[in-house]
Amino acid sequence: MLQTPDDAEAAFEDAEDALQNAMLEGRGEIREHGVEEPMPEPLKRSGSDGVSTTGIRREATDRCERACQALASMRRSAERLCELTGEADERCASVRQRLENAADLVRRSCSSCG
């Protein structure tokens, strides 16, 4: 369990990074420690029409699952931080706003998280 506000804030930021990486995946770049790197080549074409959509759908589903997991981690970390600091604390307000922004991003890009 996260014992200090600093621990909770660090866990929130780790989850936020994981969500951003998941959302950027498939767009040709990934953010890791502030560095953007090219993603591997897309799936090879196959089938009668020359395009394999099964692999693309699976990749999008995996990306959204990771984003939903990261969002849930952000939510837990934010709750713990606010529990430790109190709702009036600036850090609590900041993570609540960032959580809301992240939830909007995931909602627009993926089906709803369970």
C-alpha cells in the first residue's frame, strides 16, 4: 500500500506514463522516459484484399486494455493521494484534473473500461 503522498504521486505518474505509452502505440511512436522512438513495422498485408484487419483489431484491443489498466491504476493512486493529503491539497486537485483528462482521452479512443 502507498504509505506517503510522494509514493502515491509517483505511482500516479508511473500509471500516467503507461497510459500515454499505450495510447501512443500504433501511432508510430512510443514515449519512454521522455524519449520518442519509432514503433516496429506494422503487420504485414495478407488475405484476398491484401490487408489483415484481424491483427489490427487485436492490436487496438490490447492497446485499449493496457490503457484501461493504466487508467484504473491512476484512479487508485489519485484516491490514495487525496486520502493522504486531503481534498484541499494542490497535489490532489492536480491528479484529479489529470485523471479526468486521461479518462476523456481513453473514452474517445477506446470502448468503455470495465
